[in-house]
Amino acid sequence: MNAMDLQTETIRRLDEARVAYQVLSHDQPVFTCEDAARARNVSVAQVTKTMLGKDPDGQIYAILLPGDRKLKIKRVRQAAGGKRIELVPPEEIGSQLGLIVGAISPVDLVGRAEIYIDRRLLDQDTVTISAGVPEAGIALSPQHLVELLGGQVGEYVSTSV
């Protein structure tokens, strides 16, 4: 896929917000953090994993964490005031939310989800997110990502890698 030809909702929103970014095209579609890191020539810690949760009222939660870390959902529940949040099953991500499992762009969730960002992403000079399609990623400053998303920064991952 030619980066110049790629137009996704994510890219439109980044352009609209005047956020500096670089499109990273993949030779083939990727669906895991490890594959994304290889295709983008970055460390797995620089790949932003976007996981989705939902509470009993149907509120969606987007949790962003480094690709080399495991989510501690209990920490998100605490940050959300003790709400019962469960991870959204993969089949619901596509059928009910219209997103591609393994290619979820957090930018596309602004206004649709409460966003929680693990502070370890801010340790990186550059992070990558999905462009909203499995054929490309986006590299950008983690600070710009946080500013754009307006999420709550905290500790949402296990302390060991």
C-alpha cells in the first residue's frame, strides 16, 4: 500500500487536528503488536496496543498500553470509579463497533469511548498506532497522541514485562 494513497478516518482526524505524524505502510496486513513492530521497524514497546472494555451500561473504554505489556483491568476499573468493566469480545469489536480487531486506532475512538493511557507510552520518543487498517500504522509523538485523545494517563499494566 502506498502511504500517499492511504486515506483513513484516523489520517483525516490527525490532519484536521494538525498533528505531526508519519504513515508507515506494511508489506502485508498485520494484526499483532509483534508483527506491527517488525513491519514498522520499531520496538514492541513503541507499538500502542488499544484494548476495549465495556461496562454494564454499554459505555466503551479504550485502554492504550505498550505492546510489550499486559493489561491489568482492575487498575482501569479503579480509575473509572469502581465500575465493572469487562473486555469486549473480539466478535463484538467488528460486529457492534465496526472496528477491525488488531487494527484499532485510538484516534477513531475519540468521542466514542472513555480513554485511558498507560504512562509508559510517554517514556518513548515515538509511538505507533494503527492507521485504522491492517496495512498501515502511524508514528507520532506520545505527547501529541495524549493531547489529541484527551485521555486519563495512569498505570494500567502489570509491572513486569
